[in-house]
Amino acid sequence: GAAPPAAPALQVDGDAGVLIVSVRANSPAAKAGLVRGDIVLAVDDEAVDDADALAAAILAHDTGDEIVLTALHGSDTVDLLMSRATQFANESDVDLSLAVLDAVVDIAPDEAEAWYLRAKVNVLAGKPERALSDLRRALNLDEKHYLAIADLGLVLEQLGAKKEALKAYRQALAVNPYLDDAQAGVDALEREVEGQDI
């Protein structure tokens, strides 16, 4: 049999394939073009659903054999992982959703939507400080992301920063005046902080 695969993997989901978390330089995986963040779906047209299945499929070949991998790269990977993270969050598996989103922001740190989604899941996980950090990252990448601005208001309000929350809600409404939650936040906070320096 061949040497163990040079790309350790993490099972993402039964039908989603295997997320590649690292690739050794000059390994057969690297020479084949695999990079961290790719998702291997099949080896020689046989689906792989976890790291063990991927390793077994590769080890079934002799060194030097040609192996045909079906994999997702780049934005396809990010899209699939974002979809899975949303699914896990909707199924109340917040820890798994956060683990997947940690991988997404690692492989696509310039993807504002990934930081925004991770912020939303951090709110669900009861981690508003981490959500605040993620929202700020999202807004550094896309300052007009009105949902991130509105959720920034929500998180700041939860943290007791009412003046800052009111400012965020107003900024969100300046970008998109049809945000009911942001308008409700403005209405509630204007009354609460009225008479104070806003």
C-alpha cells in the first residue's frame, strides 16, 4: 500500500465530504493541487464521507498510482461550509456550527458574510463579546453590510452600550430604511436615552 495520506482531514458532514485542514509541502496531495480548505467528495468516483474513508481509499492504491479526486475548491468550499454551518445552527448544534465557521473564517478571512454568520451563531451561543468582535470584522470588510450593522446594534444593546446601539441602528437604517428590527431598536432606545447626550 501507499504511505499515509499527507492531508489530515476533518469530517464535515456525512454527505458533504471531507474538509482538508492541512497539506504537507511537496506531498502527493500538494502536487495534485489540494490546499487547506478544499473538500474531497470522492476518490475514483466513490464517495468519501469521513477522514477514515478518505484514508482507506487512498491507501488502497500503490505509490505512483493515479487517483482521481472529486473536490470543491475556493468559493465552492466556502459556500458549502456556510450552508452546513447554517444548517447546524438551525438544528441547534451551535458548537458544530461554530467549529465549521471557525474553519471558514480561517480559509476565507476576507469573506464578510462568514464573519457575520459566525457573529449570529455566537449570539445564539451566548457569547456577545465574541459576536461583537466578529461583527466588527465583517464591517471592516463591508461597511454597508446593513444586517451586520443592525446586529451590531442588537449586541451593543445586550451589552448595555445603549448610545452606541442607537447609533448602530441609525447607521443600519441609513443604508436600508426598511429594517423593522433596526427601527424598533431606534424607537425603544430614543425613548430610553432621551435627554442624554446622544
